[in-house]
Amino acid sequence: MMKKMTMQFCDTVQPQILGIHPYVPGKPVSELQRELGLSKVSKLASNENPLGASPKVVSAIQTALCEISRYPDGSAYRLKEVLADFLKVSPAQIAIGNGSNELLELVARVFAGPGDEVIYSEYGFAVYPLSAQVVGATAVEVPSVDWGHDLQAMLGAVTDNTKVIYIANPNNPTGTVFSRQEWEAFISQVPDNVVVVLDEAYLEFCDFPEYPNGLDYVQSYPNLLISRTFSKAYGLASLRVGYMVGCEEIIQYINQLREPFNVNHYAQVAAVAAIQDPGFVKQSVQINRDGMQQICSALDELQIDRIPSSGNFLCAHFPGKASEVNQALLELGVIVRPVANYGMPDTLRISIGTQEENAHFIEALKAILQR
Ligand SMILES: Cc1ncc(COP(=O)(O)O)c(C=O)c1O
């Protein structure tokens, strides 16, 4: 009989892996249905598009279904061509990722390693410190001001060891946004050899008049990378497709490191069709605007403090009882996102849904608070 060996790999695993707390995604609808036997569930936990995806995207995927046995185009030629035209940059300035998440991580892999520093903001997106930790770099968290990025303090945190700075505008989970003036004062002072990643995952939802569109700065700052996604306003979260725009040299390094077929064929086909349907994005933005108003008025009426948001989600504060409110919402079929892992134990993040989903959340919250 074979002797069963027990082994411990903690001595041989890369040391930085031991300290990693993996990203915690929103609870899937099917899981809550299974756990509590609920038929009506509203998921307002992952900043997804409540409208779904454009019918043109669905039709493009159906047409392409017969190509399932072929490897995808590893260079994403057509998608880059369409994006380049849409963004008014050259295809060589674009990298396509398996979600923008992949690209955010690849930047850390390209530029940082043990002994290097990666700067991000308190309440910044969880993937930034994770990307640093995975490569053994030090993640340097800079205290936020009013839940948003303190860009001057981030600049002050730059040392000779700084390799990458991650910034989200609007920020997730807080929804805060910074102005063109703040951005220009920052980017003009960042040393040329420090790479700045400006994550614009929620740009389409932002109607702040002073919003700095990152693309306007790419040609002037070769150390600037703009990250965007098809997961939010375009409604393609399950397909995993995002992109980065920057100088050709850095884009080339990212391409050297990524997997050869990192973005599947259907994601590429869908992204092309999505760009060609701007009406769908417009409609998604409008639904979000209406839903934001619907939820904000209800929170105001209930006198629940919240952080003003420029994204498709918002943070509401429940001092001393966020976890209890979250559990009670789950029991009533509403999934929102606790953000204790972001150092916000009293806060819940609520994604904006359809009018009906928002009403479900509001009714459930009212019932809980009246108990
Ligand atoms: C700020 C921010 N950046 C990037 C992402 C990653 O999105 P994806 O990998 O779906 O493109 C998210 C997802 O929630 C996000 O909130």
C-alpha cells in the first residue's frame, strides 16, 4: 500500500504569497438563492450594468459561436483597430487585457519587484496593493482626504524606490473624483521614471465638469497609463475585457508579459460591437443617473449619511451596525457590498440597479431600520 505523505509547502512557497488576502468578490445571486431559498434577489454588489449588455453585442456573439474551436486572435487586431479609431490613438499604444484587472497587475509585474515601492491611496481599489504584494514590492498606502485621493500627499510619498502609482478617478469603493487642476498639479511633478496608472473604470458615469480625461495627457506624459474597462458601462463583466493606453514602449513590455491568448474571442467580438453601439452606453448612464437619484433621495429621507459618488455605486454609512444591516438585507434578498476590508467597517457600498432593484433595496432598508 502506498504511504500517504503529508507535506507543508509554506517553507517553499514564495514568501510574499503567504501574506496575501485574496480579492473578495460580491456574493453571486445563485449562492444567496441556494443559501436562503429566495426567489427574488437583487444584486447591488459588484458595480455591474443593470441593463445587461447591448442587443448588438449578444447578436455579434451568437454569430461568432461557430468559431468556438479556434484560438482567439492573440493580438486582438480588430478590437485594437476599432478602439484606436474610437480613442484617436495608434493601435500600438493599446494593450488589451482579460479585464482591466489583468493589466493593472501586469504593470506591477513589468516595473516592480522586491525592494520597490508601489503607491496607492487609502480606500483605493483592492487590486492595487495586491498587485504590489504579488511581485514582492512594498505597497505604500497614502492617507486619503474626505474619502478621496490626496494627490499632493501621494506625490510626497514618492521615493527613489517608487516604481508605480495607482490612482482611480472616479475611485472605487468611495466614488470620489478629483479635478483637472488637482490632476495637472500632480502629474506634472511626478518623476519621469515613475509609472502612473490612471484607472478610469467608471469614467462613462462621471458628469463632473472639471473631470480630467486621462487620454488628453497620454501624449505629453510617456510615464502615464490609462486603464479602462468594458465591464461597467458596456455591460460585459462576465466576458473579462479591458484595455490600457500609454506610450508604445510600455505597451510593448505589457504585451511581452501577458499570456498569448489572454482575451477570448467572444470578449473581443463583444467589445467591438459594444463600441459600435454608443446609444447603449448613453442609456446605461441615464439609468444610472436616475437610479443614483432614487437611492440618494431615499437615503436622505432615512437620514443615512453617504459619500457623494461619481460612479455607478455609492457608499452609505451605518455607524456600529453595517454588518447587521448587511445580513438583514441578505435575508430580504438584497446583496450589497460590505467594505470593512477597505478599512470602512461602518459602511456598505450599494451598486445602482434598475428602478425595480433600487426599490427592492429601499423597501428592505426601510423595513430593517423600522425594526
Ligand atoms: C476601480 C476599478 N478598476 C478596475 C476594475 C476591474 O475591472 P475589470 O477587471 O472587470 O475590467 C474595477 C472593478 O470593479 C474597479 O472598480
